[in-house]
Amino acid sequence: MFSLYKKEVQSYFFSPFAYVISALFLLVFSLSFIRGISTMDSNVLKFSFSEIFYNNFFYFIFMIPLLTMRTFAEERQAKTETIWLSAPITIWQVVLAKYLAVVTVFAVMLLLTLVFPLIAFIKGSVVVSSLICGYAGFFLWGLVCIAVGMLTSALTDSPILAAVFGEGAMLIVVFLDRFTETALIQSMPAVAKVFQWFSTQSRFAGFSQGLFSLGDLVFFLTLSAVVLIWTIIIIEKRRWSRG
Amino acid sequence: MGKGHFNRMVEIKNLTKYYGLHPAVKDISFTVGDREVLGFLGPNGAGKSTTMNMITGCLPSTDGTVTVDGFDIAKDPMEVKKRIGYLPEIPPVYPEMRVRDYLNFAAGLKRVPRKDRKKQVDDAMERLHITDMQKRVIGHLSKGYRQRVGFAMALLGSPKFLILDEPTVGLDPTQVMEVRRLIQELSLDHTIIFSTHILAEVAAVCQRVVIINKGTIRAEDTIAHLEESVAGVPMLKMKIEGEMSKVTNILNSIDGVLGIDEVAFDSPGVNIFTVKVKNDNVRKPLVSTLVGQDCMVLEITSTKPSLEEAFVKLTQTGTTSREAAFEELGKKMEAERQAEEKAGKQKEAD
């Protein structure tokens, strides 16, 4: 399993792929950082990293499918999946190895953004506890999105389609809350309640305000696990109809 | 079946695969002995790859069992997969990786202990003559080299059992020869199943053949028997100067001539006759009689058709398609086998 993980991480960093996406991510992050500084109120002289995280997530969420689109779709297209299907390794080990590889890339991207708090720290002061919570929330939300991205990649054998499906799924993940708030859903409290179970934004909001809740942590981790299990099932199911 | 002293390495029983309602493989059973090379022969789309995918555990079967070295693929897939080296039709290589990195990765995937990896990868590259290519990116390699990298991958983890799906497709003749030599070399300490749709290939390296078409086994026999059944009758090709009807009469009148297979025009007054004969001894009376009656024999060649020629002939004449030819071949072999069995029983009765 470790070999597969290592190979996956290498394939991200040995191709321009991870670099281009990281660069794009940093560009977006720095733009919102600059905006944060330039719109600072001259009396209070303070801006919130949580807000930057929050805004960034809406951009970032559309980059995740680009990271995950190749995981299974490309392997199926190039028929390279036979190498791990015929090796003494189970499907769940494959899925986990690939997942951890994408998570590693994601973590590296997050680490790169530490440069902004660092600048803020040199020129002013940073509330460290709030910052850590913000990063934790961002990371956890990312975990769920990566799992969803891999799920869409397992559904098709075209990476492009996987990315498109992924974007659609991300839209659902992000805008589920807004959808729940509409009058139509609110008029049906039972339905609204179900939607609220899966609402990720409110939980992320908690983190970004510096509130670390065990319940939310468990929520993000279990949701990722469920989506990954779903991915395993889909791959197993598709294995039956391979040529 | 096969040679009695072999232990059964692989046992396939009633293997069946349906895609929806369409059966891709129907009720296939055969066994492969230890260190045996089995040719898996059939036209494209016969179900060869499907069967191989099921043996390697890539594809679950609808029904039936595959047992490798005593382990059932459905119950102990890990144990079976450890014992199998699989080279699929399209080698599963990652184009962005370098040859050595790829093989190292594959060795890890096959659970080769870390300390043995370097040696195994070196050995595999040595065997396939790709040591010079180890630093190259696979995507930049030619088809032949990619195939070799895939082959090297199949050898990692020292599996006892190799499954090679059309290992020579797309290779140039020298490479084909090399692969055949390699299979022969590997057969000393491996059990091998390899699929092909080229008959000559089977003749070159296999002891036994399973012929499959439309998802079912048409024949299963040794090469010697196969050769006898399809290429049993020796032929003479004669270029003869003389009136065609006269020559035909003479040919037919000679004892030992079984019939005239084909007459082709060569030049005015000269025709090429392909004659089925009992054996090569007919040549002498044939030529002397013809010459005695003023028909000049300009050329004479004895052709005992090779397996491939017979096969090609079988696919071109009489039947319209390659598939039908396979079917015919299978029927022929089956009939022969039954006749043999009958003869054996009679002997026993006597």
C-alpha cells in the first residue's frame, strides 16, 4: 500500500500538475489577503484570516476535482488498473492509498499558504488559536471534498467528465446550506432537518470562528469515510462489468 | 489430460462469465500442470482475455471456480494473486514514470520485501534486456519496449505461474523471436498460460493447446495431435508441361495419389498441380509415368503444410470466416480424439 501511496504522490509532484494548481491556489489566496489588508478599517486595523479562509474555500473547492479527476478515471481509460487489480492488494487499500496521496498534496498546498500569516505575524500580531482552528476547519472540509472528488472519478472513465461531475458535486456540497434556507425547504421542516445533517458550511463556520468542536470533527471524518466506502463499492461493482 | 506426472498447478472448472445476458465465456474447464506451457488459442473476441482476467482475479466470474496451487481465487484472492504474474494485453505501465521507478513500484505492490527489490528488479530488467533503458521515461519508449517493461513487471515477486495475454502482438519479428525464446527459458521453472491468435506461436513454445471460440472450448490437445489432425496429408506441388486433361488422367491413375487439390495456370501449356499423396514415395512412379507419356515435369516440391499454413488454408477455403475455421478445426480434433478413444476401448475389449 505504501508503494502505491508513494507512486501517487510522486506522479503529482513529478508532473507540472501539483505545481500549477498550487500556484493558482496561492494566487487566489494572496489576492484575498491583499484585499483583506487594503480594506482594513483605519481605526481598528484588524482583519480576519477566518474570512479569508471562508472566501478562499469557494475558489478552492473548484480546484479539488482537478486534483482528483485522474485518480480512477485515467487508470480505467489507460487500462493500468490491472496492475493493482491483479496484485495482492485489496481495493480498500488502493482507495486509501490514493486518498492519502491527494490529501498529502492538499496538505502541502495548505502549508504553502502559511506564508501569509507569517507576513502578518512579522508586521503585526496574529491570534494563533483562531488561526489553527481556521486551518483545521479548512483541512477537514477539504478531506470531505477530496473524497467526493474521488467518488466522481470512480464513476466514469474520462477524467474530464470526472472533473465536471466533481464540480457539480462540489456545488451541492457548498450550496446545500443556502438551498436548505430557501422558503420551499423551510416549509418542510422534516426535509430541512435531513439537509441540515449534511450541511458542511455551518460546521466550517464554527471552525473559522475559532470554535473547535469534537462533534464537527467527527462529522467531517465520518462523512469522508462514508464517501470513501461508497467509492470502494463503486469500484468493486464496476469490476464485475470490465472487459 | 496432459502429461500424467505433472501436478495440477491450475484448475479451472465450469468457468462462466455473463455480461448482462450475453455470455462471454461459457462453462470452460481445463487444467494446467506444473511447469507446463499451455497455449490459449482463439480468434479475436473469443473470450481469451475475459478468461485470463478471471484467472488473475481482475474480473469476478459469474460461475465456476479457479484454483491455483490449491487456493481458490474467490476465497483466497491474496494467496492466488501472490502466485501469479500477469501481463495483460495492454501492458499496465504508467507513461510518466521511469522504467526503474515503475518496476520498483510494481515490486512493492507485489509485496516483494524491501531488501530483495533491487535484486529482483535488476534480474527482471536483465532478462528482458531493458537494463539500458532503466532511466528512460516509459511514455517515450516504443511499443516493443513497453511490452518488455510490462513483461518484466509480471516477473516480479517470483510468481510460479505466469499468464501472458498476447505477449507478441505489435512486436517486430526479431522481438517476437526473443519473446518466444524467453517463454521457453521461463518454462523451466514456471507454469505458463499464454494466449495468442497465431497458430505458429503455439507450435513454437507450447506442449498443449486449448482452443476457444465464442466463449466455449472447441478442442484441447497436444501440439503433436493438433499437427497431425490439421496437417496430416502430404502434398506435392508439380509444374508440368502438357495437356491438362491428359496430365489429370495420368495423375489420377497412379496408385498412391489421393486426389488433385488445385490446378493453377503458370504459362501456356504449363500448369501447377497440387496433388494430395499418401507419402513421398509416390514421387518416383509419378515422375517416370508422366515423362514416359511425354509430359515434362519442370519442377517438383514436397510440401508438408506447417501448422500455420494448414490453419490459414482452413480459414480461407471451404469456410467463410476465421471463426468457422476454428470451429471446424475443433470439430476435427474432437472427432479424432473420439475415434482414438474408441480404438483404445476396443483394444481394451480385445
